[in-house]
Amino acid sequence: MSVTKEEIRAIKKQKLATVKCLRSLEFSTRYFYKNLHNRKFVVRKHHKQIARALERVLSGKCRRLLISIPPRYGKTELAVKNFIAHGLSLNPAAKFIHLSASDALAFDNSEGTKDIVQSPEYRRLFPDVRIKKSTDSKKKWYTTAGGGVYATGAAGQVTGFGAGTRTDETDEIEEWLDELLITIGQKRKFGGALIIDDAIKPDDADADIKRMRVNRRWNSTIKSRLNSRDTPVIVIMQRLHPMDLIGYLKATEGLASEGGEWEELVLPALGVNDAGELEALDPSMHTVEDLKKMRDNADEEVRIAFQRQYQQNPKPREGLLFPDSDLKYYNPKEILVEKLSEYRHTHIDPADKGGDSLCAIVGYLIGNKIYVADIIFNTKGTDVNEPRCVEFLKQHACNSAVIESNSGWRLFRTNIKRAIEEDGSDCEVDAVNNTTNKHTRILEAAAFIRNHFVFREDCLELPEYRRFIEELTSYRQDQSGTNKNAHDDAPDSSAGLAKYFRTNFAHLWQVVVNS
């Protein structure tokens, strides 16, 4: 029986679609979304970023992935439903566990995945992926090849099912081939994953018992459902609290950049582009003006929701030592601090690569106010920051600088002092060894910082300055004297700057000092 040209073209077209879907999660998502919903899945910049991160998981290059992104930005469609369907196309025996804030949400996502897998086009491209009729439920279903999906609430029970491929199911030759595929940048025989999407509801984020119940279950139950230490885990969510699941995992297990396990992709709704301009993550969802209105809203609840859910900067609702509403800001285009300042001082708190940030903060003294004109705030290490600090002091024509020299940072201070002197600068570079408790120092300086520091109102457009303000305004007070904050470099450096001015210009704040 002869085959017509039209039939040959149809076969070629099908094979090409199969290859493209296997090669790319992004293409697979667009292809099956269009076939299932009869409309395009519009791929934005953040979808490409998520897809690239997930491709690292599929290729075996990443085992632990955190993604924080605003709600309703297409994360579940891409990172849950289509990711699982794509994984099964790579290996019908792949096993997935999917957890969400409630059984209902998890079941809906499981059903959405099944809709893709059971669609006529998917079955045509991947005929080996078949769902066993005897296990065809929303909570748990298997493929005829032994793979499948188990879906439930993050705070619920996970029994009788494991994510990923067991180590004893893979022989040495298959392991060698997997390693070879990873080396040349190809996908291995993907075994499945544990995917947690929005582990807690926004309304429950500030309820310690509910939030901590989910966090505790990570160690007590969830991790035990991985069939192998190599089974990847993906946590994707809108940030809701400093110690939501992402915050908990970062605090207890650490980021890969800091020697821990987790890779992180943070996607704030309002960011800054390479030209230093404000940019919306997805203008079709929220424009820059929409987001600025939320950011500057008179209602504190709206501002908190904006920082948490949209900026992925989860601020606590109570106990802030430096709430944004208490800080003072100035417009650098209207107040030219370079022309008005009477004295300029920089406080530098060094740090090398890791969890701590190096912070250099310069204060311009004008009257009895300290205008914070510029900040270095990053974790890039001394090889980058030492010369930057030298240029920073020269750029701002500082009269003086103090460098914290605890923990072996004397050489750092010596190098900066030598470079400044060789340049002929009159800046005095001194060292300080702090012996008092850091949290106590911050508490003592807090009122002075709130009353007399003035920050740049365009800080959101300056990436390092923005990170500094985010950390400062997230710092919580604890009257017991115990520092329970994950990061304190911004408030500690501010306290150091405040101490210098209060000590050397005490007459300007005599009432504050004596109170």
C-alpha cells in the first residue's frame, strides 16, 4: 500500500513536534497549551527564566531549586502541570509528588496534568505514556510504565508513594550514561521530582502554628518520600513571611552560593533593568505605575502584600525596628548633598563571599541630619570590594572612614588605608573592634537612625541600595537581646555610622544623647 505525500508530510511533522517537545520544556508547554486550550501560552521573560532553571533540574545539574514569583504569573502551568507532563514524556516511569497549600489545589493541578497527558495530541506524540485506569484518581495515578503522580496538601499525609527513581533501580551502566549525558549538556533519563507549589495560603502566613507545621513536615515527613538523594526538589511560591518554607529552607540548609544545597531564582514584580530604570516583570499583569501605586499605598496592608507577594521581600507584620514608614527620604535631584555637606564619613563592615554582605555606607552631614548618599552592599568578596571601597572613599571625598577589623580584617583596612594615602587623600582611615553584642548596638542606635538618617527616595532604582533598604526595613526587634534575624549587615553598618557621628558631633544631638 503506497503512502501519499500528504501522509509523509504528516509523519515528518509529528516526528519534528515530538523531538522539539522532548528537547524543550518551553516549547512543550506552548505546544500542548495551544492544543488543549486553543489559545497561545504567551511566553514572557520570566517564563524563559523559569524554564531555564527547570531545564537544569531535568538535565541533573540542579537537585534543589527555589523559585519565588508573584501570584497569577503562570508558574503553576509551567512548573507543575507541564513540567510533570514533560517529565513523563522523557520517561514514562518517572514518579512525581506534588504538594500545595490544600488538597483541593493539589488535586486541581494533578487533574490539569492528566488533561495534558490524556489529550489526543500528547497521546499521538507520546504513545508510551498511558495512565492505568485502575488508578485514575486526582490524588494518585500511575502510568502503565510504573511512573505516576501523587498529589496532596503540604500539611497532609504522603503515604505509599515516593518521588524519583530508587537508586537500586539504576545499574552502574545507566548511572555512567546519565553522568555522560549531563556532561555534554543533554537530558538524562529523568526519574521524577518532588514539586511544592505555594505550600501555604496567604491568610495562614502569619499564623505561626500553621506555617511552622508545614516547615517541620519538611524534615519529619516530606524529605523521607524521596526515593533517592538525587531526586530533585522544586519549591515555587509567592513569598509570604520571612520564615515561610523558602525562608526556612534558606535558613536551615542554605543557598548553593553560600555553600548550601539550594539554587534560587527570585522574580520580583517591580525590578530595575540594565539601564537603571524601573521595569515590570510582566506588564500585561501589572504595569510599573500599577506596582508603584501598591508600593506607595496609604494602606499598610497593601504595602506589606506588595513587598511580600509581589517583590518577594517578605517583611514581618509586627516588631519591625526600622519600618519603612518611620524612615526619612530625600530627593537627590532637589537636595544636592555634595554642595551642602559639612562633613562626610563612611563606615565599612567587610565580608567575604558567603552569607554576609560587605556594607560601605557614606553619610553626608548637613545640619543635624545625616544624608545616606551611597551604599555598597553585596557578597562579591574582597577581590571585588576592596578596590571598590577605595574608589568609594575617593568618589565621595570622605573626611574619614572607619573599618570594622574584627575576625582578621586588619589587612583589609591596611590595604585601603595605604591606597588612600598613596592617592594623596586627606581621608582618615581608622579601625574599630566591636566587643558589644551586635543586636544591642543596633537597638541603641535605632531611634537615632529613624530620627536623623535621611535615605535616597530613588533607592529602588539602585540595586545595592535597594537590597540594603530591604534588609534594614525587615529587621525585627527582640527586647530579650537575642538576635533572631537572618541578616543584620545593613542595620549593623547603620549603627556604626550613627555611633561615629553621635560621638564626634555630640553637640548637634545633645538632647538625644542625654535622653
